Amino acid sequence: MALSTVIRKDNSSPAEDILGLEGFWLVFAVFVAALFVGGIAATAIATGLLSLLFPEMGALAHDVFTRPAGNWSRSPVYLAITPSLTAVLGLLIAQHLHYGYLAVFLAVGSAILTLEVTRSPIGPSISAALLPVVFNQQSWWYPAGVLVGASVLAILSVLWRRSHGARLRALPNKSRPNGTNSDDTELDELGSSELGSNKPKIFSFWKAMLRPFNKARLRPGCGSVELLFMGLFLALAVFFVNLTGLHLLLYPPLAVIAFEMFTKKETVFGTRQPLLVPVVCCLTAVGGTCAVKFLGVNILAAIIIMAWSSAVLFLLRIHLPPAMAVGLIPLIVTHPSFTYPLAVTAGTLLLTICYFGYRRVVTYAAWKLVR
């Protein structure tokens, strides 16, 4: 069984190594992830409780099985607990507030605060909190389904890692750049603080809220500006949702992508190829919509969506796990149509524009500081 290592071509920031399976084992891992998601879909359909189907489970499963050295796979406890906790928070918000600015900000903010307090690397927890608000989810079966699915995946991740044990222990030492140690090499894309830079780059939620205009923090890698731009993006997204009527313009995985793009700039999570993110999300959305329209909501559709989304990520050579969830969302939409890919593309383009604006601001601020 082989593992691949992809090193950054540029020399910026501490090197980040992406460890993943390759060849036959990559295909086999995708097949296992697809079967796992198909099993969840089959359970949801058999019980008549589609609320059990959490789309981000596709992103989690894909990353856990294809990247056994990744941070999600190495954090089984967080994997089981954090999405379940934020799902409960999101459900409570959806039960007491209608969709709007307040509900969206509370859902995303509470999820980010949960990640901050627990120091969890499981970014899709943000999607777990936002999904009940976007889809007006009112059933307590939703967090129950997230808990069961995430717990089973956590157990499988431990078993999967053990089956790769010897090679996983050896490969990071071989792939480490010269002159660096395990504390200077980042091996994962989401919230990597275990093997990443010397200190975790998780921003302080409350400090950012209380000191949003602190000029001392206006530099790349800090927290206030990132939080302000993410808040601006969320506000614009809700505004355009109300203006256009495209309710899924702010689809839940988009909040995960935004969080990673704004706050984890030294990773490959879309920030090296920001213009490719809308393309990937659009293609997976189209694939998911076609599968559901022609095959219906069933296990075959779920497996085909996983296979299609994995192929898109592989062919375009980008690591974007939430794109897997984008493809699975049509399974939980009552009457999916091709307005969904349109909404996904519009929302992702809005995020890309905000991200480029953010980069201009922090670049200018850094230039001013060194003058």
C-alpha cells in the first residue's frame, strides 16, 4: 500500500506535506468512503428519516479514508463529538429563530467558538451548525444521526489507521524537508496545530469581537481581520439570498470553506487555487443534482455522487473535502433542480471575491507595518 507526498512548489511559509493514499489503495479508499455514505443513505431511506443524512459525512469519510495521516483521521474523539455538539447548537437556533442574519451569525459563531474552546480540527462542524438554519431542520433525529454517523466513522478511522500503521509512522520522517522537525512541518489542511507551525493559528473569537479595529493585529496570520471579512461574507451572502431567492446560495459547506480560506492561509484548502474552488463546487453540485434527478434518493445515487465528486477532486488536483458534501446536498433537498448548481456557483464566487478583497487588505496592512 502506497502513500503519496505532495510538497508545496513555492517556498512560502513552513512546508506543508499532504499525505494520502495513491494508486489502487486510493481507489479502494474512495470505494470504502462511498459505501459508508451509501450505508448512511440506506439507513435514512429505510427509516424514512432523511434528517439522518448529514452531507458533510461525505467530506469526513473521504478525507479519513483517503488520508489516514490527516488531522481528521488522527482526531477520532473530536471527529465523533464536535459535529454532534454543533449540530445540537444549530438545531436549537433553528427552533427559536427564522432564517436571517442573526440566525446565520449565531450558528456559525457558536460553531467557531466550539472549535476554539475544544481546539478541534473538525471544520465541517461549522456546516453541522448551519444546516438546520438553512434547511429549517426541527427534528432531534438530526443531531442523533450526526452523532451515530460520526461515531461509527471515528471507530473506522482508528481501524483504518492501524491497518496503515508502520508506513504512516515512517513516511512523515522521509517526507520532512531538510532542516525541519516534526514541529515545523504541517501534515494536514484543516486546523493543523499538532504537526503544523509552532503555535496553532486559531484566532480568539471573543477578542476579535471586542477589538475588531485593533491596528496591531492588521497583518497576515492574525484573527481580527479574518473574522471581519468572514462576517462580511456571511452578511453579503444572506443579503443576496434574500435578494435573489436562491436559498442555497449560502449552502452549509460554504461556511466551512470560508472559515478555512480566511483563517488557514498556510494550507492548500483552496487558497492556492481560489479561482478553482467555484469550478469544483459547481461540478460536484451538477453531478449530485443529475444523480438525484435521474436515479432518485437511494443508495446508488449516494455512491455515484461520492465517486463523481472524488473524480473531480482528483482530476483537478485540488484538496477540497467540502465539495463532497456539496454533491450530496441534493439528497436532502425536497425537489432538487438545476437552480442548485447556479446558487452554489454564485455563493462560491461571492466567497472568492471576498477572499481576494481580504488578501488585498492584509497585503496593504503588512506593507504599511514594515515601512
